[in-house]
Amino acid sequence: MVERYAREEMKRLWDMNAKYSAWLKVEKALVRGWNTLGLIPDSDCEKICKNATFDIARIDEIESVTKHDLIAFTTSVAESLGEESRWVHYGITSSDCIDTAVALQMRDSLKIILDDIRQVREAIKVRAYQHKDTLMVGRSHGIHGEPITFGLVLAIWHDELGRHLKALESTLEVISVGQLSGAMGNLAHTPMELEELVCKELGLTPAPVSNQVIQRDRYARLMSDLALLASSCEKIAVEVRHLQRTEVYEAEEYFESGQKGSSAMPHKRNPILSENITGLCRMIRSYAMPAMENVALWHERDISHSSVERFILPDSFITTDFMLMRLKGLLEKLVVYPKNMMKNLNLTGGLVFSQRILLELPKQGISREDAYKIVQKNAMKVWGDLQNGESALNDKGESLYLQYLLADSELVGLIGEVAIRECFEFSYYTKNVDAIFQRVFGE
């Protein structure tokens, strides 16, 4: 279903034409390699490289008889040539061609994914600077903790995706590997120089050692890295879904003119994009397990991995590309409500400043245990008032918690009214935001 909406650039890399084009690219590079080493005459090499082509319908027709896609492919290619066709696929086995060709597809696809991640990070960076100083409440266990800024939330996302970017950049090198080592990987029929020539032309590194296939730990690493990337993207989507909840309503997905949220309830504005991203990320993660199970093949090779990879390779790249572009658009258009963030920050009547008070008391010689009792005792009074529907702020804008603390003669006697009031200043919690941004963004 995602394929219907996927970007053409990625889809083209995994359609049947791309698959066979990659195979032909390897086969032609093989011919040129043999020509360089003196086996294939110049005239035959020129004819093959100029005229060799394939016909997908014909390949399907041949495969219906041979039950072997690579043989069907080479037969179709041979039909486009003359006697020189005898040099096509010379000395190599099916997986030499297929695995080396798949490396080209994975490499080019991963480059698109890497660019996608960079675009998402840039979108996050722009929004982070817009909301560097936008106050909101930080939550743990879903419960209000202390003041933070929305910019810090975004900075975390940017930093996290940066780790995935570095991991996948490293993985790009791991998967950009080819082989032309023959049926059992012993290079008996293909000299090592040939493998090096062909891989160099294709922009790949020869596998140091192989059997009949490129080892599937490379593929598993790719799928695991994409799964981890998806986990972080889902984390972002889940946060947006939470922030859009009516009871929170601190941010929401952009709702276009004419858009509908519900067939029955005309007022609905649902977080459909972030919910969709959540689902897509679940699918991307699901490809990691079969990729890891593909590592263990019988002896030098079986084909239990083949049917799996026909699904997970195109689907993982196409789905990840689509998901990242959807996430980018969501973030760029995300509507943020600073006033609601401030309203929610004040919702618990100043309880978010409790640790600030707690840390002042040990300075006056009070044990941490006794300090905790004093601070918590007054905090529990606020919870009681909030449960009874009391207003979090009085007419003067003073919070319930501040009122109780100022009324606590023991506490006032210990640190004084001025010190108590200073503990309710938001600037205390944002004093290091610039320094954190410097560490994250380097600006």
C-alpha cells in the first residue's frame, strides 16, 4: 500500500527493470574485466557492451520453463547477441551476479535514505531554534515534572537522528561489497584480479572472503540500523500524538482547508500522520528479525534467504523513504501552541518548582530527609486542593504551592520569603539552553 504513495526515485530502484538492469551492469563489467585480462577479444567485448539487453516479458516466459530467474535472464540477454554471447556470465555463479547487483541497489537506496535523514534533521533544527525558549512542562511517567523548553525536546530528536545517520553512513560501506568468486567462493575459475577490476568499476569493495553468497550479517546490520531509525521516528510521532491530545493540546498536525477528521464527528482533527508513521515504523522494525535469521544458511549457501529478501529489501527502503518524508512534512508544518504550553505548566499550581525548594534547605544545614518532608508536606496540600477543583493560581497570579510555602513559618524561618519567591522563576530552568544548543548544533 505504501508503494502507491512512495516517491518514484526510490520505487524505480526496486522495480523489475532496475533489478535486471543491475544484473546486466554486473555482467557487462565482468566482460570488460575479462577483456582487460586478455580472455575476451576486444570486438566481442565491444559487441556485448553495446548490444546486450534484456526483455522482461521474455525472461518471464523462459523462467516459466527453467524455474531459474538468472538463467532466464542470461538466456534473454544471449538472444540479443550473436556468438559473443558465450562470454556472458563466464566463470561466475548466479549469486556472484545477483548479490553484487543487489549491493548496487542497496547502496543507491541507502544514499537516498541518508539524504532523507539529513532533511528531517534540518527540519527539526529549524523548529528547535524557533522554540528554543518556548517554555513547557517536562513529564516523566506522564506526570508533570519541571519546566523545560520545546526547543530542548526538538534538540534531543535532532541529536538522536544524528546517531542513526552516522550508523547508516558506516553501514553504507558495509553493504557496498561485491563478489565474483565462483560457485563455492574459492576463486578457482575467476582470478582475484578480475573480482577487483569489476568491483572497482562498479564502485564496490570486493568481499575479503566469500562462499557462494555475500554474507548476510551485512544485510542484517542494514535492517537493524533501519529498525533503530524507525524506533526513534516512532518516538517523535508518539510525542506529537500525545501533545495533540485534547487534554494537552500543546501542538497539533497541520489541518488543511477542506480536510475531514471523522465521518461522524465534524469537529475532529486527528493526528493521522503521526499515527500512520507509528504504523510504518512497526513494519520497518519487523524486517530486522528475518534479516538476522538469514545469516545462518546451510554450509556455503542455500536459498532460504532469497524469498525473504524479495520482500524485505524493496519494502524496507520504500517504506523508510516514505516514512521519513512524511515525518519531515509533519515537523515542518507542526502547529505549536506556546500559550497552552504555559497554561499546562501552571496547571499543578507551582508544584513543578518543588525540587528548587528542596535544594535550598540543605544549604541551611537541614538534612535531605527533613527537607523532603517539609517540601512534600506542602505539595500534598496542593494536590488536595486541585482534586477539589481549586484554582491553581490566585487573583495575584500566585500559585497554590507558593501560597502554602509562604504560609509555612518553619520554611520561611529557614530560607526567608525572598528566597522562596526566587525559587519560582522560570529563568532558572532555561539558563543553560544556549549551552545545550551549542553542544547539539555547534552554533
